[in-house]
Amino acid sequence: MLTYNNTSEIEPLETILGQKRAIDAMEIGLRIDNPAYNIYLAGESGTGKTTYAMKALNQYASQKNNHKDWCYVYNFEHPREPLAIGLEKGLGKVFKKDMEKLLETLLDELVDTFESEDFEIGKNQLIEEYEIEKDVLLKKIKKYGEEKGFKLKNSKVGMVFIPIKEEKEEEKKNPEEEEKADEEFYKVKRELENMAIQVVYKIRDLEDAAKEALLDLEEEVAKFVIDPHIKLLTEKYKQYDKVKKYLTNMKKDILEYIYLFYMDEEELKDKYDKDHFLKYKVNLFVDNGSDKKSSSAPVIVEMNPSPSNLFGKAEYDYYNGGVKTDFTKLIPGAVHKANGGYLVLYADQLLRYGLSWDMLKRTIQSRKIGVDTQTSIKPESIPIDMKVILIGNNYMYNLLYNYDADFSKYFKIFVDFDNEMDKNETNEEGIARFIALQCNKNNLKHFTYDAVQEVIKLSAKIAGDSYKLSTEFNKILEIVVEGDAYATIRDVEYVDKIDVKKAINERRKRLSRIENKMDESLENGFTLIEIEGKRVGVINGLSVLNMGEYSFGRPSRISVTTSPGNKGIVNIEREVDMSGPIHNKGVLILGGYLAENFAQEFPLSLNAYICFEQNYGGVDGDSATGAELYALISSLSKIPLKQNIAVTGSMNQKGEIQVVGGIAEKVEGFYSTCKKKGLNQENGVIIPKNNNRNLVLSDELNEAVKAGKFKIYEIERIEEALEILMDMKFDEIKKITIDRLREFSKIQNDSKQ
């Protein structure tokens, strides 16, 4: 047994309490490496499921080391389909810097090289060779033309030949000779023109050859500059085939557009796309190397799982009245970031985005993910290896399981957190350690032993079972924090029992406005409740009202009137649509019990009207069926019921009393009513015997019961309650009731004749 004076003397809690089944399920779910074995984690709010899940995930993440960095690069073969490159974590940033450095280096070195004296000399030599060959061709045709009597001249339309004028005029010729001379003239001219055309084509071929030679020279010089850098990077990333291929294609592209590397900046801006060099950049899409925890697999929690937040997006620039994007503007989503690790989502948030849910299922099925850019670019998909942890409640789990056929395929592990645990020494010590943990974590005053015991009592009350403790640690933490505040007000070193009680009572006071209003109505006589005397067909039932996180018990007057007839038992609440299905069922059970026990010798002929007096909000549940039966038998037999005793408990057709919920609140509610109207020694409640363990009552009420100031009767059958309420043996009650029903039957038969 743990002994201590205050919680500063004990070790803080390091594990989660009372959730062995959930822990075992979580462990096996995390160990199974299968894409279908994702986890749905369910439980009430405040049970610590999220805290435990994050702790367990971080522990398992520290043992995984297969996550990568992911980069998107330009696809030189298919420009609209950016390539995804996976690299060892931490290498993505290095690769990005390497490519930036490569581009910067090439721009500087290529400009220097193409402006160098050696390159100019080589370039001029090629040009001179071209000019020499061109001159040879021109001189040759010029000389030949002169031999034929023509002079070569350049004009806007190209090369033309004109006849050479002789100094002396030729002698006049006869017409025949003149015609013959003209024929010879045009023949020579046509020959020269044909030769000129051939020369022009040869010159053009020379120009093309010269340009090709210049390009070859540029490429040779460029390769001399580029190759060492590309080879260095290829060697550095030799284990990544996609990087090597990318570098090869990048080199080809640079050589194709080599002139852009040494072009004047202003000229480049005017004539070419200013974003041309973007294609040589790297988009470090997922960076797992920057985080200090990069050695652990990623654990990503997405609180707003919209499609873009989960699956990424592309940013845009406005350009010439439209939008423009490229691979450098791709933004990762939570799924990309969780690749290689764990993705934590909240079911209620996820299902607000139907598209996100559908896309998540497709991603789990295909085990790959791209980026939905909603543009013409289609980034290459990335292979996905992650486990999804979906956190929600049991209601959401049941909905998904029953109405989504794919859910059970992809979420095969159900981790169900309980809202209570056994009340034993281990768990009581666990609560003490939990308080120690919170005091250390939140810099609160430590709790004394008595203060811890008071918190344990509260935990049992929240669980509603004297053999259980609540696992809703958020409610316990609230009292720990508020107890510290009241201890601080008292200026004491430790939080004591008085501070915990003060915190509990003040919290109740803050939330009890509606209860106080109902108490005022009771004290003013607006709500009709009697706690002494006897009445026929009237009984005090007990109910629980829930006001958010606060619930309290109230007595409710139930009245029954009877007469001969054939309508049977009429539920007035049902007639006006103020009765729920479970309450309707309970009322029908009354007829079954009456028929078996009071109408075996004659037909059951009665009109019985059951009503919850001053009920304006509806009624449901079967916890009042016992009380309704007692009032019904009282009305039939004319035997009055004690008003100093309130009743709760459901029943079956055989007269057995069944357990009900909220028993502690109901008992405390009637005790509070009796105090308001004047508690006497005879006040008390009748409850199901099996509800005994649920009587986690206030200290004041426990003392009143021990002192005999308030009585609690525990019963197993209807007959026991009737004897208590009527001060009469059941056989006598039964005889009177049967006689009364026989009279009703006779009256009904006579009326038919």
C-alpha cells in the first residue's frame, strides 16, 4: 500500500490508468505493418485517449527510420508532369542547395568562358575560314563573268551580271549578225545567273556549316565547363537513379539553351521567358531533415483536414489576366508530411469534408498520393507508407462501420477507451500519482493524503459506482486545479480535504442555476410535491435532469385515475406526443403484469389514465414503471400511498425490479426536496436492490442515513414496495384489487347488455 503525507513524496504517473484492453489493441495495431490495419480510437472526452495515443505514437515513431525527404523537379521529357524524387532524410535540403549552387556556378563560369580571349580566337578562326571560302567562290564567279564580258554586282535582290561597256563602239552589224549576237549574249547571261544561284546556295551551306561549327564550338566549350560539375553531382547521388537521369536531362537542356547563359540580362528579359531558369530549381516538398526529431518517423496531427490541408495544393501567380503555376509552387499536405510515419485525424472534423474522407480512402487503397493542383500540371505520385489514427467516439464508429462499406476494410483495429476502471488499491494509487504528475507539470500545490482520498471519492461518484473509478481525468484535473486555487486563497502549503470539498461545492454552485430555480418553485408551492401523509393514486417518482456536464435528481408527482371501461391503460404523455418509446414500452408492461396477477378469472376491463403532473418537457425511460404500477394499484384498490417515500425502479412483466440509472442523483434529489419542505424521520426512497453499488452519496446524506433521519429501502420485487407504501400485506392488497377489478368487469358486461 502506498503511504505518503502529500503527493510530492510519490512518483508521478507515467502510464495510463484502467485501459489495458485499449492499450493491448493499440499495441497490436501499431505493430502490424499492413496498410489495412489503420486504427480507430474511440472513447469519451477526457479519458486520456489522445494523450496516450500521442505518447504511444512518438514511442513507436522513435523506432522507425524509413521516412524520406521528397523533392519535385522539372520534367524535361514531359514538362507538365513534374518528377518526384525521394531522398534520404536530410539530403533533400543538400540536393536543393547543390542545384542552386550548380546554377549559380554555371552562370558565372559560362559567361566568363564565352567572354574569354581563347573562345573569341576560336570563334574568329571559324568565321575567317568561312569568309575565305566565301571569297574564293565569289572571286571565281566574278572572274568567269569578266571573261564572258559581264561584271558582277550586288543588289537588293542578290548578285546580278551586267555587260562590260567597251571604250570603242562596235561596228554596225547586219540584222542576222545582230540577232546571233543577242542569242549569245542571253545564253551567257543565263549561264552566269545559274552559276550565281549555285554560288548563293554554296554560300548558304557555308553559313550553315559555319553556324553549326560555332554551335559545336559552344557546346564543346560548354561541356568543358559543365561536365565536371555534373559528374561530381552524379557521383554524389549515384544511388539515386532518378537524380542521375535528371542531371543527364538537365545537362542536355542547358546545352540546348546555352546562349541564354551568356546573354545580356536586359536582352534575356526582353526576348525570353524570365522564368526560364526555374526549370533548374528544386522544390524541397517534404523536408524531414530540419527537425531535431528527424531521426524519428513523423507524427502529424491535422486539426482542419480540408482536401488541400490533407493532400496538398499549388499556389498561383496572376499573369496576363490569368493564373499561372509551376512545380516550385507545389505545397505538401498532412498526408505527404506523415509519409513514413503516422497521421492523426479527428473523425468529427474529417467527416465535415466528404471529399477528404473519400480521398483518404483512395490513398490508403492505392498507397500513393500526388497533388491535386486543379491545373494542367500533373505532378508525379509519391508512394505512401503511413498508418492513420482516427480519433472519435463510439457513435461515430458505429455510423462509419454500418454505413460505409470501405471503413472496415481500412480501419481494422478498434481501440475502445473505457470511461471507468475497477476501484482497487492499484488504481487508487494511480490517481494519487496522476495528481502528483499534474502538480509537477502545472506548478500546482501538492495534495495531502486526505485531499487525495476526497478526489478518489469524487472519481467513484463520477463513475456512479462504489466499486468503480472514473477514467474521465479531465474532470479530476479540473478539481485539482480549482483545489489549488482555494488552497492559494487560504495561503497554505498543501491542498487539503477542505480545499477539494470547496472546489466540488463551488463547481456545483456555478452550474446549478436551473436546480436552484426549481427549488424556488418548490418552496413557493408552484411545484406540487408532498412529503408527508397519504394519497390514493398519487406517488412521488424520481427522475434525473441533465444540464450539460451537470445533472441532478428531482421528484415528480405521478397520478393515476381509474374507472370501468375497455380503453385499458392510457399513457397521457403518449397521447400528446410527449412520451418516448422506452416509456411507452414500460406502460405496456404494466398491462402484462396486471393481467397475469389480477385478471386470471375475468377479463381485464378498465380505463386507467397515467400522468406525470406538471411535466412540460416530455418523458422517456422506464425507471418510473414501478412507481406507475404502485399508483395504478392504489387507484384501483383505493388504498392510499405514503407521500413521504419516493420511488424509482423499472419492472418486467413478472414483477421483478430492474436497475436504473442516475440512482445517486435521484436519492440526493429527493433528500434535498425533503430538506426544503421539512425533513422528517420517515422520509426515504425505494430503489432496486441491485442498484446498491451505485449509491455513491454525499457525506451529508450518508450521515443522515446512518442516523436514521432518511431511509433507503432496497427491493427486488413489486410486492415488497407495495407493502412498504401501503403498510399492508401484499395478499390483502391483491384481494382488494381483484375484487375491484371484478366489479369493473361486471359493470362493463352489464353496460353491453
